[in-house]
Amino acid sequence: MLKKAWLFFINHADGFTLALIATLILAVLLPAGGDVYKGFKLASYLVVASLFFMHGLKLSPRNLWAGLTSWRLHLVITLATFALFPVFGLVLKPVVLFFAGDRLCLGMLFLCVLPSTVQSSIAFTSVAGGNVAAAVCSASFSSLLGVFVTPLLANLLFHAGAGSSLGEAVWNLCLQLVFPFAAGQLARPWLLGWVSRRGKLLSYTDRLSVLFIVYVSFSHGTTSGLWRTLSWPLLAALVLCCGILLAMALAATSIGAGLLGFARAERIVVIFCGSKKSLVTGVPMANVIFPPDLAGVIILPLMVFHQMQLLACSYISRRMSVPAPAGA
């Protein structure tokens, strides 16, 4: 059974997921410590700011405003992302606390307040035959809203950033997330053409930035003894809890979209945009919101959930792309 599961993972995992696993292993075996870690930590601040600058630069306001005609669809997806997921997280909180402990539970709650993904949501919607334009609008709007809503929900649900004053926490968020994002939006008239011509190269830059932040976070976790407290049973419990959360999200979005009377193309958008969470946005946000001794373990549930959602949605989108029999 385990061998089949491992073969399924290897056959369906993308290169970025394998790179994440390799980065985690490197941080465990060769962690950055001392002055090297301090230098990497300073660099990670700049990497987070540049990552959100690029998000602002690439996010088209036209796509966001064009989606206003389908406001009902986008409202449902927004509520699923920022309201339904946190409710699921609170419902599962006693289970996660019992099986996985308080720190992994905190990571699960943080996962629940993140925005949806952009690229993979659009890709899976396209494969399944859904409304791609609506997926672009919904995923883009979710990404934009997450810059402001995720830190707010994190503070409300579990008092993130409690190690510093609220004013200092807000200032750090603005400095590393909001201001660079706004600067990217303002720079679009001058830099958009340059970015468009180098889209593929910059997508690799995004991923390398995430890998760097993951390495810095897990390096600190290794040197502070994180892995001595995370046993294999704890990690297995985390995988189980992430699987339950994903199943709940997929079931709720699928059933809810049907009950609300959406057409098939729009139901597909609700399923793929409303059930996923963004690793590319979540990792740098965790690096800003949480202290270094927590950031590594906080992003662990997100990394597990990220791979699960890709595997599940890849399978679902391929199944949905097959035409249904006549009269079905």
C-alpha cells in the first residue's frame, strides 16, 4: 500500500514540489546558523518585498474589474476562501490539537486564512472545461484581498505577531507586503512590457524565492531543535488532518455550487478556486507574521496541503474533462 502511494506521488508530483522537499532536507542536514543565518534572514526580508512587488506588477486591474459582472460567483469563492476555510479550521482545531500538537495546529489555522492560488486554479479550470476568464478574475481578486485580509484574520484567530506590539506588526506587514504590492501596481505602465517578455524566467524567480524563504525558515527550526519535537506519528497525523480539510473544502464547494444553481462552467471555477490555498503567498507571509522560531513549523501544514491539493485537483480536473455520457 505504501509503495503504491509513493509511486503515485512520484508520478504526479511536479518539479517544484520535489524541489521543496529537497530544500527541506538540505535545511535539516546543512542548516544556516550564526552570522550566515543572520545574513540570510536579512536577505529574506528583501526577497519577500520583491516577491510582493512582482505580484503587484503582474496582477492586472482589468482582470479584477472585468469580473464584477460575475459578482455572485466571486462572492461565493471569496466566502469559501476567507470564511468557510477558517470555520473548518476551528471545527478541526480540537482534532488537530489532540493528534498533532499546538504548533502544527497554529500552522493549520494559518493555512485556512490564506488566499487561493492563481496559476494552478486557472490551469485546472481550463483542463476541466470551466470558465477560464472567471477563474482569472476570482483567483486574482483572492490574491489581492489576501494581502490585507490574511494578516487581519491571523490576528483575530490566533493573535499572530503577539511577540511584538500591534503597531509594529502592522508596520512590518505594510513594509514587506502592502507597500511593495502597491508599488508594483503603480509601476505597471513602465515595467509590464519588460515583465511580459520575461514571464517564464520570472516564474522561476518566484519559485526560487519561495525555496530560499523555506530554507531560511527551516534552518532556524533545525538549529532550535524543531525536528526533535516532530515525530513521525505527528507528521502522519498532520497529513491525515490536511487530507480531511481538503476533502471538506472540495465537498463544500462542489455541493454548494450545485445548490446555488451555477452552470457547469461556473461550478468548476468554484471548486478549483474555492478549495485551494497559495504556497507562493503563504510562505513569505508566514515569514513576516510569525517569529523565526515558529515560521518553520507554521509553513509545514501548508507544504503538505499544497501537494495534496495539486494531486487531488489534477485527478479531478482530468476526470471532469471527459465528456459525460448523453443524458447524464
